[in-house]
Amino acid sequence: MRYYDKLIFECSKKGRRGYSLPVRKYERTLKELTASLCRTLALGLPEVSEVDVVRHYTNLSQMNFGVDTGFYPLGSCTMKYNPKINEEIAAMPGFQALHPLQPAETVQGTLRICYELEQSLAAITGMAHFTLNPCAGAHGELTGLMIMRQYHMSRGDFKRTKVIVPDSAHGTNPASAAACGLDVVVVKSKENGLIDVEALKQLLNDEVAGIMMTNPNTLGLFESEIDAIARLVHGCGGLLYYDGANMNPLLGVVRPGDMGFDIMHLNLHKTFSTPHGGGGPGSGPVGVCERLLKHLPTPRVEKLQDGTFTVLHENEESAGQVSAFNGHFGILLRAYSYILMLGKQNLKYAGRFATLSANYIKESLKDCYKLPIPSICKHEFVFDGLIDDGSKVAGEGNGATTLDVAKRLLDFGYHAPTIYFPLLFHQSIMIEPTETESLETMDDFIEVMRKIAAEAATNPSYLKSAPHNAPIRRPDETTAARQPILKYADEASVN
């Protein structure tokens, strides 16, 4: 292991310093701290020179993978390119220097952006109103379900505590419902990957608060019976919730509001190009139909008759407050920039090109990877491992598995796609190229995927030992998740 690949603590040499503090010119009398506030053990910070610190963290940064460094075909989590103009606008001093407690009259431009972004999102999705407050997609789901519950409770319909979720749903859907105190009921999918409408009928009663759906679903398939589903759920008094994680292919093509959805969230950090992944800031605005406006959380930006903007903080019928202020403004600003940059005339091509890209890769690889559902997909699709060549079964014995394919991809400079999700298939490989990738990039990816399939047939053991060129190869992910080591412990502290 290279010196700079070690932990910064392991680079420590007693007595080394990367700085020197100036001699204090003025003596200060500090109030003596009580013993309970004083440290009894040394702080234990690493002792390293400035150049070693710089090299250490520069090397770490170069080990990161991002959409700026390579192709990121992560299915279910749209990883499209973030135009740098978005970053330039978000970095403008007039936006960066804002304080959330400034009086409304001093931030009229900012409030106008929030208001116009709400209007744009409403037009794009077919919803009547939006709140920008939720700080992530799952946060948006929780907010939407709070609105759903508040709607039923405001009508005295307290027994509606069940939320129907398809078996192909994102994992956050049942988790959000449970966090909101609602009971989850699963509806099965048919062999073609779509919701079984006949099975849905058996679940509908006066205890159903609503249904949560992603359309297209997590298999990348459009729920063609959405009209019937909306009619059935509304018929029993329930509401339709749209999980906007898969909204990208629908931009300018079809709107959730027109499908019959009453509530939805958008992932601005997916669909509208803002930074995504790595635990960074997100944004999950929630849109509602007209009858649910009064249940949106506060605060909300409103436009007055004189053309100025104000912030509404109180609303007794609101579902509550879900964030301290008006959401992650930097992310909202990037999405606003993205929408204005493309405009109505070009935004519609994003969905079309995303769908074209996904079908191009799917059709180019279906002769060497199992395609369980051969239908035309939207923005993403799912393979079920490698095609069995007759001598071995993928996932068994010496056969190469989906994990092996994903690990081998790292050797070629590609981020691995989503694997083992959705759970409908044993060896799922979920691929989403997005609309921002060039034909040349996709052709290179296809060539690599075909090469890996050939290696699986002739030398599966080579795949099982991949990646061969990564600094970390196959960590014990189960132990890391269940027994995480969150701090460095040297021998002295252990003993």
C-alpha cells in the first residue's frame, strides 16, 4: 500500500506539523472551565505535514467516481449530467449570501424564483400546486403521505389507514408509509411486470387511504392500465400518489396529473440535473391537485395582487411543517436554471432521448443477457443475469453472477448499474443510460458488456476475482453494514 493510500491517522509521525500559530500578542483572561468540561485524554489528531495532507486528500478525491468522470448507468436513480451553468448561477453572490431569516422585502428575487419554479413544476407535471420544502425524495414521499392522511382526517374518515404499494415499488415507498403510521398492503404484478388490476380490485375497500405508484415502474415499463387503476382507487375513496423518481422519461410526453394522480413528489436531484449521490443535498418538491392545496405544508411563497411576493407561515389545515425554511434553495436554483435553459420546446426531448437510449442498449445486449420482459421500456430496463450457455447456470456453481459482472465493469472505468433490484428477479441488472450520454459512450459500454459476457462463458473465475484494478476489490459489505467501524483506533487506545 502506498503511503498516501493509508488512513490519515496511519500517516501520522509524532512531532510533525503542517502549520504554526502566531505568537499571541495580547494576554487574555479566560474563565476557568469546570473539570466536567475538560478533556482527560489527548485529542488524538494525526500529526502530518501540509504536503502530506494535501497529497492524501487529493489522492482520495481521485479515487471517487462521479458523472463528471465516467458513465454512470445507475438504474432507478437517474444520474444525468449536471450542466456547469447551474453551478455558476448557484454560486452567484446574490444567492450565496442570502440568510433565511431576511425580511421578504429584501429577497423578492429569490421568492420570485421559488414561485416561478413551483409554477413550472406544476405545468410540467399537470398538478395544481407545489411545495418546495421537502429536502429529498423520501422526504417528499413522507410529506405527500402526510397530506394524504390529513385529507382523510379533515373529512372525519379516520379508518383509512392502508396504503397499497406494488411489489415492484422502490423500497422507500413502504418505508415512508410506515413512518407516517400507515399500514402497507402489497399488490402483485403480472408476468408482464405491470400491476395486476384484478388483484388490486380485491384490496380496495373503505380502509384504503391511497395507492403509491411509480410510472413507469421500476422495471422501466409504463403502467398501461393507469386509467383503470385511477378509476378504481378514486371509486373507493382513495387517493393516488405518484413517486416521481422515474419522471425523467415522461418529460414533455405525459403528465402524472393527467393520469389521475392527486399527489406526487419530484426528485430535482434526478430529473432536473442537480447534483445527486454521495449523501449530498437533495430536493423533493410535492405537488397536489386543487382540492388538496389547503393541506400543503408551510411556509409557502405567495404572489400578492401588487406583483410582490410574501411567505405564508400559518395554515391551520396544513399537514404541518416539514423543513425549517423553504427547502434546499441551492438545489431549487439549479433546477430552475435547468428548466429555463431547455425551455418548453426542448425539455420534451429529454424524455424521448432517455427512452431511446435505454432501448438501444437493451436491444444490443439481449442476446447475451437474459431479458425477462421483452417489452419496449422507457428510461431503464432490467436484465436477469447472463444467458445460460448450457454448461452452467448463472448464479450457481462456477457460473458468473450479476455481482461478478458489476465488479468487472469497474475495471473498464464504468460505474456498475444497480444490481439485485428490483427483487422480482434473482439476478437483476438494472440499467439507465439517461438522455445525456452520447452514442459513442453507449457503444463503448455495450462493447464492454459483451466482452464481460464472453469472459463469463470462457473464464468465469476471472470475473469472480474482479475488480483487478481497483484500490478496494470485494469488501465484506454485510459485516461493514452490521458492524461498522466509524472511528480510528490506534494500538494505544485499544490497549
